[in-house]
Amino acid sequence: MATNDFQRQQAASGLDQLAALVRAQSWKQDGTPSLPPTQSAVLRMLDGAGATLRAGQVAERLGVSAASLSDSLKALEAQAWISRQPDPDDGRAVRLALTRKGRSVARRLNDPGRGLVGLMSGLGEQDLGALLRVTQLLVYEAQQQGLANGPRTCLGCRHFQANAGGEAGKPHFCGFIGKAFGDPELRVDCGEQSPAEPGAVQESVMRFRRMADLRAPAGGPQKATP
């Protein structure tokens, strides 16, 4: 069956409903405050970074303007969840850090048992690999449409070589670590990511998608063996 608009709408509807349900339920579980997406993303990012980040870095990773981020930062400061510190390397810039209260909230937001991560607890390695694979392509499409520029994916990295691993179950190769790896090890936010040139990214996407075509079963559905 060919992919069509109806199938895309069904997939989008499912994702929208899951995200809405998770947001609504997670606030009831442990008293974590209901936060707008940008504020939540800032807390998660600072917790994951393990260090201070420039406001400009946060805005770039989230794909928002500095002016748009400003209101979110003011709200987080008002809650005493983040603090601004002078940047020792640039007198015109500030660095953002989590306070103790902010880190407590961020850790709850990042709890692997809650939210979408909690829903994925029942997925096996193969299913997680398939999900990470689709996520790479969705982020790429979002970047192509100007909706995002912050996610540091494998697919957008100059070190990433799709379908070049040469090992069973490990079709990809990372030049940074010098190892082959499989779909379950794909990263959407990699600290070692180094952006590739647009032409190289397009070639990588073609190889990435070509692999999916090769994996698809030929000749339609298989009959069950009696």
C-alpha cells in the first residue's frame, strides 16, 4: 500500500494525542508543575548539559529567537529555577545555570519513568531502533522546513556514515568514535555532533532512506506457514 496523505494524518493524529495525554497525566503523578514547552525544554537542556550554557546556545538548540526565549527565561528566574551568570569569555553574554530548586524540577521532568519515556518502557530494542530512525528523518524534515535548527542528530553530523558499518546489525559508522553501530544507538542530541555541509547531509539522507527500502519485504505480505 502506497503512503498517502491519510496515512500521514493518522500518524500525526496519533503523535498529537499521545503528547497531549502524556502532558496532561504527568502533572498529576508527582506534582511537577505544568510548564509551557519552551520552559520545560530549557530545564531539561540545562540538566542534560551538566554545565552552564549561553542563552544564545539554548535559543539555537531550541530553534527559537533570543527575543522569544527571553520571556521563558524571565519566568524561570521568577520561580528561582535558573540563574544568570556573567560569561567569563564574553562580557556581553550571560550563561544560564540551574539552581538547586531548578535541578530538582528538571530531574523530575527527565525521570525515565514519566512522560513519553515511560510509554517507551515496553518497547524492545528493534522497536526503539525503528523509532529513533524515524525521529532522525522527522528532525531532518523540520530543519528543511525551517522549523528547527538545534537538534544535534547523527543524520546531520559530518562523522556519520549511513550504511557503511559493514557489520550485521550495525549498518552505520561513526567517524568520531571509529565504531560501527545500529539504529538503536542513533542519537538525536549528541554532544560530539559536528554539523555536516548541506550537500553531505542530503547524501547521508539518501543512503539512510535507501537502507529502509532494502529492508522492506519484497513481493507483498508473506503467507503463514501451516
